[in-house]
Amino acid sequence: MKVKLWGVRGSIPSPGPKTVRYGGNTTCIEVRTDNNELIILDGGTGIFPLSQTLLKELPVTANIFNTHSHWDHIQGLPFFIPIFIPGNQIRLHGSFDPISGEGPERIMAVQMQYSYFPVREAEMKSRFEYLTVMPNEPVIVGSATVTPVLLNHPVINLGYRIDCNGKSVFFTGDHEPHTNIYDPGDDGFAEYQSLIDEQRRSIVEAIRGVDVLIADSAYTIEEYPAKKGWGHGTFNSSIELAIAAGAKILYCTHHEPTRSDDDLEKVFAEALARHPGVESVLDIRLAREGDEVVI
């Protein structure tokens, strides 16, 4: 498989001279199987430059897997050029939202409302399908198997594991490690902690042995207390998750939008310094827009 990063910033696009090296586009990852089948993880603004490269290989068949419906993971979808070209086949996979009672079809319907976007959903000329996926129920895409995994975020967030010909990739989307809502000594602490421990074990097993883990590493451990409950991980939590799961390569992504490239490299170096010797068992990389890895 080949994996290419098209967007690695979180929350809001952050273009400008201070983000040139690592990129300012929000989340989008291109995965190509050995048979060149196209799987796209999330439709942040990075999906627009990806779509421009696809124009030379029309007609396009693309399976887009949405982790969750927050803006930075969907706002590029109306600009995904192949959706407007006849002959292309696009499938948008996503979760069922228990609040709205709708599936991934709501992602496009809301964004392309008349008041907010000049082109209506009815003007998409490709064969466009919406497919609701469920946690732990694999989806077959050609030679690949894509397995959704429920993670922790203020809305339903599905991480995705892609397996193909003995190689594997896992993308967390936005994920905050589970924490106990009770204080030690409270009546509910022990019972809730057992639930958290089980959730963590199930997530680790879902990621077990992947060749590439791409994980939400938005904050430093110093920043995290003020951001607790916002649904994002830290460099520290991503490294610990990768080690526990036996991942081979870790890409730290979802970079804080206010962080310059220089600051990003600084906090990344500090995170590595907290884990002396870790690079002997884990290849840790700071996600950069345009990076490719072949596994």
C-alpha cells in the first residue's frame, strides 16, 4: 500500500509563511492499495489538491471514509472535483449520528444548502452513494478490508484500520484517551475505571501490529489540562498508544492551528525527549503535508 498525507492541520485551515513546511490544510489521507484502489480518509481541505491530481486518471472510483462530521474533516468535500464529473463513482462512508438520526448523507446536505454554498447537491453528476458503517463491521473495498473502530470525541468518531495483502494502516481521526470522570475514592471510580481499561484494551487490539499509525497529537502534556474534554490527544498519548499496540511507524498529526512550523518541531522534540530510547522500537514522524510512505 501507499499512503500520502494531503492535510495534517486540525480545527481550521492555517495557510501562511509560518506553516509552509508542514502545511496548512486540514485532514485528508490518500491510501492506494497494491491494485491502485483509492481509499480516502476524511475530506478536510486537503482533499481539494488531491482531487486535482485525480483529473488525469478519469474515470475515478473513490471510497471516502469520514471519521466524524466536524468541519475540519468535511469542509473540502464540496470541492472534491470528481463529484461533479459524470462517469466517476464516489462512495462516502460514515457513521450514524444518534443526535440527528441521520448517516453520512447529512454531511453533504448541510454543507451544500443554498444559503452556504453556490452549487447544490443535485448538481453532483457523479454516481454518488452514502454508506453508513458500524463499529467493528468490516467493509470490503476491492483487495482491502476497512474496519471502523469507535474512538473518543465529542461526536461519534470512527477510526479506520485498512488491511491489504498483509500490510495495514490505522487512522484515529480525532481521539482523546478515555479518563475517569470520578475522583479516586468516589463510589463510582472503580467501576468506571474498569470500563475505561476495557475500552483502552479494545482500541489497542484494533490497532495491534499495524505498519502505520496516524494519530491525533494536537496538544502537549502541558497544554492538555486546559483542553481536557475537547476530544484530542497529545504527543505523549500517541506515542504510548503506538508502543502498546506494537505499531511500526507513528505519524503525529492534527497539528494545533496556532502552532508555527518552528514551534511544532520544538514541541515534537520535547515529546521525544520524554521517551528516551523509544526510537529504537518505533519510527516516530511529524506528519507533513505531501509525505508518502510505501508499506
